[in-house]
Amino acid sequence: MPPFHPSSEAPLRLSFLLLGLGLSTAALAHPGGHMDGEMPYRPPTAATAPTAIPATYPDVVTALRDHASTASVALGAAKIVDLHREVRALNDLLAALPTKGGALSTEAKATLAQTAAHLQEQVNALVIAADKGNTSNGTVALTAIRADLDVLAALK
């Protein structure tokens, strides 16, 4: 190995290395450049409105059906954000469902409790399937949700 000499290429290589590190650090610090082509200001998105809870049991079941239909459309279009919005509404309505079933018979209340628990499991399965991009499992969950909603609609 030849001895180090000031005219060797090592200082030049070191200079290029340091220059490269300096440029890459600046590029990482300012990925959009230096004020050229600024990104327009976008105000934060507004929080979604709370779910409106209908006053009567049949209206709650109807609202559940509407949100399940919209969730089905969102799943088919792979609009996960929209699907999550509908699932949140489904969960809000499910939470209110037992309080709206006060006029139901004792047997119907028992069926309501059992069906609502199964419905909640299917809503959770829908979210998991959608988040994984598994449309077929999401469709199966929606089919089960519709069947549970049919049971809830028949309660008197």
C-alpha cells in the first residue's frame, strides 16, 4: 500500500462524500424545495357529525338498514374511510337499540339482546375484512348483518 500523499485522491473522495451528505441532508430537510411550488393551505377537515338516533325502535332499525346499505356500497367501491364512517354510525345505533326496545315483549327483548350481540360481532368482522381488503369476507359480514336486521325488524 503506498503511503498517504497530499496529492492523493483520498481528500478529494472525502470532499465528495461530505458534499453528498450535505446535499442529501438539505434535500431531506426540504423535500418540497425552497418555497418554490408551495403547497396550498388546507384547513383541517371537520369532525363528522354525531349519529342521529331516531326516537322509536322501528326507526332505529330502519336507520341501521340504511347505514348497512351505505356500508355495502362503500365496501364495493373500496372506500374504506366511508365504510368506517358508516360502521361508526352502526355502532352508535346499536348502542342505542336496547333503550329503544322498551315496548317489546320479554321474549322479544331477549331476542333483541342476542341478535344485537351477533350484529355487533358482524359489524366488527366487516371492519376487519375491509381493513384487510378482503371484499368477500366483508360481503359475508354484510349478508349476516342484513339477516340480523331482518330479525330485529320482525320483533314486536
